[in-house]
Amino acid sequence: MYDICCIGHITLDKVVTPQAVKHMAGGTSFYFSSAIRHMDVSYTLVTSLAESEMPTVEALRAKGTEVHASTCAHTVYFENIYSGNQDHRTQRVLQKADPFTVEQLQGINAQIFHLGPLLADDIPVSLIKELSSRGRVSLDAQGYLRKVEDKNVIPVDWPAKKEALQYIDILKVNEHELEALTGLTDIKKGALVLADWGVKEVVITLGSMGSVIYAGGLFYNVPAYIPTAVVDATGCGDTYMAGYLYQRIKGALFQEAGEFAAAMASFKIESSGPFTGTKEDVLNLLEIGQKTFAVYS
């Protein structure tokens, strides 16, 4: 029995920023696994990728991450293009991997399963339902809201959302994904709709405006933390969720978990690649309390 199991494809990422063009491993599973590596939890990753990219898995294992990896014909290949505003990006998908199956999760149990689909067909609803019978299910909804046309990522609705969300305990979305799911731009009204559909904890990340958590009938406004530099926002949401779920599995309440997560995301945005800090780094930033004044209200 693991504390947390993350399920998602490791990707090839081409990250284009005004400062540089970089090629690196990526995907929710990669950034989440890297961020939670130094936290005191029992953790495993379930992933799938082409044989040619298995060195990335071996590198994770060498750093102490337990990985259940299967091979498929292709590794997901993303191109992420950022302008000067790191809250927004343009994405292209150059190749796709096979969907996950129930068989790949046989014998794996966890208190929390964190699902990181990158494209709409990565994780079928039948797998979500199965996992909900084994533990709590956390979902980053972004992949279900992406359709690929001529390698361009097109935002779409998720047809199976009401069927699937009844099995989701913790849902992470940003403001654009919230609007795509609910049709609402009002953050709090959108959160209430998602809760009506069955989600127990709604986590809405708002970039430099912080984040909002809705759980137990209450809203929690979480400030962002001021980074020393803004370099690369790729993986910030995944880093946030690693911190949030780590804190929740340790018994932290919603505000405390959100602030720890926000501090981790602030560290992440200061460099390209995954979060490489420690729990102590995050706690030190929390103690300093260098929050931005831009908090959603």
C-alpha cells in the first residue's frame, strides 16, 4: 500500500521561452515524481513510454523513485511555447502514446491515486472507476480538455465529465479549464458546480494570482509566493499538486496544504526542469512569508 501513486505518461518536451529553447523530459508524472521525491511518503509512479526513452525512467529510479514502467510504440512529444507572460502557453503534440489500462495497475494500491492525463484518451473512465474502489482519486483535468488537430492542441469540453467526476475526490484545474468544464468564468460559482458533480476538493490554480480551494462547503484563498525570477512555468501545476497531496496525506488542512503547494510552485518557476528542492526549503519560504498581494477574491 503506497501513500500516493501517480499515473501518467512521461513526455518529451520542447520548451520555448524568450530566453532559450530547451529539450527535456516532462509530463505531469515526471514533474510530480521529481517534486515529491524528497518528501517523506511512500510513493510510486506508473508510466508508459517508448523503449528509446527508458533512460529517463532509469534516471528517476537512480534518484530513488519507484517506477512501474511499460513500453509502447511512441512517447508523447509536446512543444510548449511561452511568450513573456508565463501564465499562458501555446502547445503542439508531435506524437502520442497508448492509453493506460486496468491491467497496468494490477496489484497496485494507494491511499491516493493522482491521475495526470495529458490527452483526452490517456485514462479511460473505466480505469478511474476501478481506482476509486481502491483509494481516493486525485485528477489534473488538463488532458481531458485537449484535442489534437494537425498537431495543434485545441481546447475542448470533456463529454464524460459528469460520469467521471463522481469518482474524483480531488480535482485540480486552472481558470481556463474550469471555464471549459463548467461554462463559467466566475471561480467560486464554477467550483460549486464541480462540487455538485461529486468532487470533494476543488483546487483551482490561478498562476500569479494564487489559488482557490473549495472543500467542505468553504472557500480557501491561497496567495502566490514571489519567485526570485520567472524562468519556466512548465510543471508548476504538477509541482503544486505534489505539495498539496503530500500535505493532505500528512493530515494538513486545506489552507496549510495550499500554502505549502504554492511555495513549492514558486521555487519551480525559478528554473527550467523539475523542482529539486526539499521540504525544508519550502518550510523556510513559508516562514519568511513572502506572499504576493495578488490574491483572488
